[in-house]
Amino acid sequence: MYDEFVEKLYTYTKFAKLGLENIQNLLKILDNPQNNFKSIHVAGTNGKGSVAAMVSQILMEEGYKTGLYISPHLVDFRERIQINRELISKDDLLRIGENIVNIVDSRNPASFFEITTAIMFKYFAEKKVDYAVIEVGMGGRLDATNVVLPEVSVITHISLDHTKILGNTIKKIAFEKAGIIKNRPTVISDYNLYDFFSEICKERGSKLYSVGKDLKYTKKGDFFDVNGVLNLKNLEISLKGDHQVLNAAAAILASYVLDISKNSIRKGLKKTKWEGRFEIVSNNPLIVFDGGHNPAGIRSAVKTMKNFNYDNIYIVFGVLKDKDYKKMIRYLENLNGEFTFTKPNSDRALDPEELLKYGEGTVIEDPKEAFEMAKKKAKNGDAILVVGSLYLVGDIKSAILCK
């Protein structure tokens, strides 16, 4: 029953008409469950999932029952909806989901993401979470999650992505992300856009906090310090890469707004786990899964890879059609590795043959076979980087778990 229900969910259109009317109508029928708990709303191009995971863990350390909503999932659909990092049960997903699908089928059209978002709100309300950390699906202004009045809105680093939908300039994309700003505090990690967000916050009566202004960080080897509205020394995060320190700083600022203790911030950052984000799954050969899916994400992955010593590197790369894959390949070429181009399991996936126009490599369409080929080639002292899409990382993780 559960598997059939999830399959049915995927038959609903991925993108409904732009706007919040469908989700608002659906939630009204459900008695507006999104108003029954406090929320933290997280948008941004890169890092929003990592920040959401960090804030969620910090709230848990403070003793709060904490919901977490993310997308996409890697292996199990239920990863999208969690409480205290435990996945929603199959029974709860089926029970709540079938009720919502019946409403959609009979009187209220909705997309796949709108239905999933409604399930999340209803589940969190039923389970009486104290806080829900809610990651935006795409953009912000017109995203189905943008029906909450959050305790704090967090906007992470912004770069060009989903340009056909969100706009082809940083300012246009930033405007869409800024749609989540309400008359509650806002935290941003992209100090370059401080003036832009400052104007919007003034218009909406939101107090703005920015990494780089209200909180600065200094990296010291595997540790870092922050100073400003909060002063903390020798902080540690388990997530790899300098970009994760920036994400941690945003999570710290959000926690400051929520009046979370320094001890919970310290413990939460250290304990946060986030699969598929520069995740090291083997040390010899070094195997890294990274969901970097746009040029900025790829640039961060390349920079972090260069901190490791290895002889040869094998890059398994697959991407969705709407990404700037030409630039992504150019960044990856800085690793001087051998490419295997493959195809993520998504109806938006790019035919890997197209990638041969922009980079040298071989094509193995099946992600599992592409990864197995890289493993055959890699010797002790070598590295494998699986990158380009969270869907790709999920495909290979699923294949490994199914062995």
C-alpha cells in the first residue's frame, strides 16, 4: 500500500500554476495546521539544506521537539518529513497522505510538492512539534512552504540556478528568495546582498541580521571562532568544506534570534549529520558523495577536494537539464580527473551524451554501473567524486544499500 501511494504521488504534476492559492485552499480544508507550531523558514541557492539540518540539531539539543522538512530525498521518500531526525512512519504518511490526495482529487488541484508540503504540515501539527525547520523547495515567494509566519527567515548564499523560473540575474533570484521575509527577524549569509535585503526588510518591518556584519567567523584548522552578537571559540562542525563554516554562521545567527543557549549551539553544530553534502563514505580509496548541482556548489566541492591528497581522481558526473552544466564541467576540470558521465533517475535528467560536447570522458548511462566502473579503476591512494545532482547521489546510495 505504502509503495503504491508514493508511486501515485509522483503522478501529480511537479509544478502547478505559480502562486499560493492551491496550497492555501488545501490547508484551509485541513484547518491550517501550519499555524499550530513555531517555524524557521530557510531559502537560498546553496547551503539551505545544511543550514536547516544544523538549526534542527541545535533546537533538538535545547530540548525542543523539532520537525525538519527537506527536498529532495536521497534514498527514502520519508527523509523529507522528520521529527527529531526520525523519518515519518509509513503508516502515518499513508494515512495522512491518502486523506489529502482524496481532497485533491475531488475538489482542490495540487502538485506533487504541494501535496507533500500539506502532509508535512498536518503531520507536524498532529505530533505537536515545538518547532519546524522548513526548507524552501524552489525560490521562496511562490513556494508552497511560504504560508508560514516564521520566528525567523534564513536566506543562505545566492547564485544562478533555476534561471528559467526564478530569473537570470542574482538580483532577480534574490527577489524570489526574499519572498519569505515577513515582519519577523531575517538572517542572511550573503553579505554581498546586504543592501538589497536591508531595503526589503525595512519595507516589511523585519530586523535584519547578516553574517559578515552581525557575526564574523575566523577559521582555525578544523575549528572556528565567531564574534559579534555572540562570541564563541573553538567551534567544530562535522560537515566538510569552508562553505559549511559560512552555513554554520547563519545557523548560529538564527539560533541567537531564537535565544538558544551557547552550549546547545556548540553541541548541535558538532553533531549535525547531512548525507550527500561532501560526504566521505570511504577513505582508501577516498570516495566522496556531493550533491553540488550548480556552478557555485561545484566550485565549493572542488575547493574542498583540493584539501585532500590523492594520486588520481575519477569523477562520476550526472546533471539535470536546467543546470549550467558547461560551467560545472569547467570547474571540475580543475581537478584533472577522469570523467564518467551518467544520468540521474529524474525526468529532468540530461542525456549524458550531451556532456561529451563540453568535456572528455566516457558515458555510462546507469549511475550504479558508472560508479562501479570508477571503483574498479580506483586504487589505494586514488579518489572518486560523485557529483552534479542530489538525485544522482541518491541513485548510487540506493544501489549500494540494495546490495
